[in-house]
Amino acid sequence: MNCYERGIESPIQARLPTGGFSLRNEEKLLIFWNRLYNEAIQKKKSGRSERACSGKKIKEDIFLETKLWPAFYEQEDAVEKTLTRLDTDYIDLLLIHQPAGNYVAGYRLMEKAYKEGKVKAIGLSNFNPDQIQEILKICEIKPAVLQTEVHPYSQEKELKKLLDKEGMVIQAWYPLGHGDKALIQEPLFAKLGEKYGKSSAQIILRWHIQNGNIVIPGSKNPDHIKDNFALFDFALTDEEMAQIAAMDQKKRYYTSTPEMLKRYAEMVPPVDEQK
């Protein structure tokens, strides 16, 4: 069973200021954005402190993704509490946030939630190949997605081979290289942008999609979010894809350390205060 059979359909996802909501297409993105914006404005005016949006109200418009934090991996009711906080009956995609603490226990919680229909698909975030193999050896339900840093300067080609073999797909964060001007201003992207009438960012996102990646570019600007979805009226040639593939420098902007993972495992975020 591949990731698409497990409900992971969207090649482009929008990481909005409220967190990991991803939309299936541009129309639903704009519906959600406008509704979220209007509700937030009304609540600000009225002084009410309710959630900016109710999962039950807008669930039909979105693909809901979130993560399980390391401090909660051994809490039996962690997924149920997440559902309650999000005001929803199910989550489309739930990820292990970091390979910190007892992440095997966390994965078991997600498998249980999957079997109970509370989660439609499960996956990993920031796992390296050895950690992925560890999960694959013990899991009953294969992870559908690995969320990790991928962009033209760090293409993770060997990792992608492993994931392809296991029927997993990359969900690329920092898909535009963490705003690195050197990447965005590469002459090749400017040349292709002129050819197709697109921005350099749109060329990079189109490369991701043709390379089989899900992308989650973050933006607070509605115009930028809309532009991030205008990727399906053109296609890069094989030669152009090869030119971008040759740009790989194995350059990452985020590197995990044992000290960071230890802090993640020990830190308990104030999620119950986020109403």
C-alpha cells in the first residue's frame, strides 16, 4: 500500500500561521484562509478567546496534519487530547515530531489511533535512515510520509531511494531553502521563470512536485499562498529537471544534535493553554 492509497493525496500543502493545515487545492485554500481570517478578526473585535477556527466547522475543507510531541510519546491519551484540542473526530496525517525520547512508544500510540480510525495516515519527521529502518523493523503499519528538509541544495537522493522502496513519500519542509537568497536567485531559476512566466519560487516548487515530493512552503501572505498553488499549468522538461538535480550541494539549514533531542524530550509545551 503506497502513501496515496493511505490518503496522502496533496502534492502541495500550505503551512499557515495556525499550524499544520494542508489544503487539497487552491479553491479550498482560499475558502479556508478567508474563513480563518474573518473568524479571527471577529473574535479579536469581540474580545472572545475561543479557538480561531473549529475543526468540526472547516474539516471538510482541509487536510489536517499535526505532530505528536516527544514529551507525550508515553502518554496513553496523547492522541485523544490532540483530537480534543483540535476539535475534530480524526486527523488526516499524524507525525512523530522528532526522533527524541521513546519515539517507538509514540509510534505505537499512532498505530493504535490508526486502527481505531482516529488517524487516517501516520508518518515520521526529522528521522535519519537508521531511525527509519528501526521503525520499519518493528511497525505493524508502515509510515506513509517522512517530513524532512529537502530543497535543490539538499536533495536527499539516497534517502529518497530508501523511501521509494518502502512506499513512503517525502514531505519537504524548507522547500525553498529557508529563504536563502543564493538559492532563490540562482540564474537557472530566473531563466526558467522567464520561460514559463513564473517566479523562481514557483519553479522550485514545481521541481519538487515533479520529483515526487509533497511541499509545505510557509507564508502569512495570502498572495504568496495563492502563488504557491499556481504550479499546475506548466511542467519542467527532463533536461531542466536534470539541471536542477545537478545543483545538489548536500547543504542543510537545520541539523539536529543529541543535546537538542534531549531538550525536546524533556520540554513539555503548554498545549492545554492553547485555546
